[in-house]
Amino acid sequence: MNKIYGYILKNKFRLAKGVIRHNLAGVLGLLLVGALMLSQAMRIVAYLEPGNPLEDKYVIYIMAMLAAVSFYRAFLMKSPVIMINAATLHHTFYTRYFKIIMRWQYLLLALRSLSIAGISAYIIAGRTVNTIFTTVCILLFAYLLLSESVAWIAYHTPASRLPLLGLMCLNMMCLFAGGYGISTTGPYAGGAFGGFTKACVAIALLAVELIAVLYHLKHKFQLDYSKFEGYLRFVDETMAAQSQNNWAKMVQIAKEHSLKKEYRIMLNHLRPTKRNVLVYKNVIETARLGRAIWITLLALLVFAYIITMTTWLSWDFAEFHELSKIIAVFCIATVYANLKEIWLRQVNTVLQKSSLGLHIPFDTNRILLGYLPFPLVAYAALSVVLGLLFGVRITSVLALFVSGSVVYAADLLLLTKQFKVNKAVRLVLNALLFSGVYLVFS
């Protein structure tokens, strides 16, 4: 058995080596971004005075971030929190070795939760190991381990998610009630939610829930073997294709995986007519985009807001308003440009199918008009939201909406054979979009 595990570990290193070799630029970019974020996080921590706990507003940010991440992992993330090799699951599931493997996996979950809780508590306590650190660390450790366990149960028993949702809401209340008041000036000074007493009550309640969940995992929990093994095989196939830089295989896997998805909203559910069928199709295809795309676009908008409207980052360029403005403009323009490319790709797919002889009862102009209303409404809503967030005038909001809409409409016309697309036209359109976004910060 030890020899088999050695082969599995060797295979993981071999796959990782292939992925790094074929995606060296992306890996170096991720390492650079990670190093930059880590250095800035260390700078923020270095500004803290030892023994002086964090202010309440920063503590609530940390608590809210942990609560949001735990909720996402429990109810929105499609992948399980515990990952093992598919061959290991297949060959050890009906043996005693599988229980040993799962015990090690649960231990890794506990160590990961303890590490995050310790780092967060160390920052909240003001880079000091004291009573505040100990209390916050125990509180966060119980909450994080309980959240990981709930996420593992929710993955294998989707039918019982409503009780688990109630449990997670109760855990979040304990997290805020027990942790927020601890970090105020002076040990257990109270704060908005109370002090040491409520912290102890919250920890005790989380401990009771954790014991109950662990008992359920040990005696009543049933692993969904087919679902778990199917996902692990999908991950292994994807890693193997990526390690070999086999793009044809990766495209095949992506298409096969997309066909297995079950969608709640179908085109026939909306009872479309010939006038609105393309609009409905545009809305449904946009809603079916992967979560990673929406999270990335949202992260760009949040970063643009943070760097221009708050003092949360201690970066050097944050002190220079013009440089911060350019970075924020780039982030917002990237969001508009990516939305434009998403919709243009949908239009282009329909146009290509029509040119290949498939029966689509619309001419080119009707197809272009069908993919115009929803993007205009989406751009208008996004422009209004950004205007409210950044506190700009109505003229700036209109300029943002007009620039995004005009650029999208121009690119939409460029999809037809009547216009010849060249780099100069693309450059002018991107400059127009960038200028419209820049007016928001003028």
C-alpha cells in the first residue's frame, strides 16, 4: 500500500511539472500577483501596534469575509472540500484503508482551519498572543471547522441543504456576536455585540454544534460515491490533458461536462415568440456563464472601488490619486470590454450557424437587433450602480453608458461582412471605451 501511495504522489508531481512547463507565463503571473498581495498584507500587519487590537470596523470586515467564503464553500461551490485521487477512492473504498484516509483528510481540514484562525486572531489581537488572541482563535477555529464539515455534508446530501442553511446562519450569528466585541480597546470592552460573556456563549454553542456534526460524520453520514468519483475522474482527466498541453482533449472534456449540466431555466419555459426569442436566448446564455467569470468581473469592480474610495490598502500608488484613477479605469473598462466580448461571441455563434446552412428564421440584421436590447439594459444598470458607488454626476453615468453602448453596437456591426475589421478600428473603439470610463473619475 505504501508503494501505491508513492506512485500516486509521483504522478501528482509529474502532472504538476507538465502544467507548469506548458503554462509558464500564467504560473509566473500568478506567483507575481501572489507575492505582491502577500507583501502588501505584511505591510498592513506591520503598521499594527503590538498589543493594540484592531478597530471594530476592520474586525467586521474580517468576520464578513470569513462568513462569505464559508457560505460559498458550503452552498455555491460545486467541488468538494476534500479531494483525493480517483484511483485511491476506487481501490480503497470498501477496505479499512479508506477510513484511515478519511481520518487524515479530516485532520487536514482541522489544521487548515486552525492555521486560518490563528493568523486572523493574531492580527485581530494586535500581533500579540494574549487572552484576546486565544478567545478569537478558538472562536474562529470552531466556526471554520464547522463550516468545512457542513460543506462536506452539503456536497453529498443536497436534499438536506435547508437545515444546513439554517445551521450556517446560526453559526454566522455566533461568529459576529462572539468575535466583534472582543477586539475593542481594552480586553473584552464589549463593543456592539457584547464582550467576554457573549464570546464564551458563542464558543460553547459552536462547540456543541461541532460535536453534533462530527458525531453525524462518524455514525450517520453516507458518502455519495458515484458523484464524488465522477468529479475526481473529471479532475484527473483535466489535469492529464493540461499537463500534456492537449487542447483538443480539454475542449472535448469541457463540451462533455457542459452537456451534463442541468439548467433550471430553458428557452421553452419562457414561451418565446419570434420577436423576443433572440433576447431571451441572450439572457439565458449570459446567465449560464460560469461563476468564475462573474467572480472575476466582480473582483475587478471591488478592487477599483477599494483603491479609489477607501484607505484599506497601504500601497504606495494609492497615495497618488492620478495613478489610482488610471488603475481603477483600467479595471472598469476591462469589465465592460469582457461583457462586450461575451455577447459578441454569442452573436457570432448564431451568425456562423446561419452561414453553415442551419435553419434560423432570421436574416443578419434581425439577428444583430435581437442581441441589442439586453446588453443595453445591462450596461445601463451597471453604469447606474457604478455611479451610485463612486458618487459621480448623472452626466458621467450617461457618458459611461453611451461609450459602452456605442462600442458594443459598433463591434456588433463589424461582425457582418459589410465592414472590414482591422486593428486601427479596434484601437479607436477601445480608446472610446476607456475615455468614457475615465470621465467617471473626472
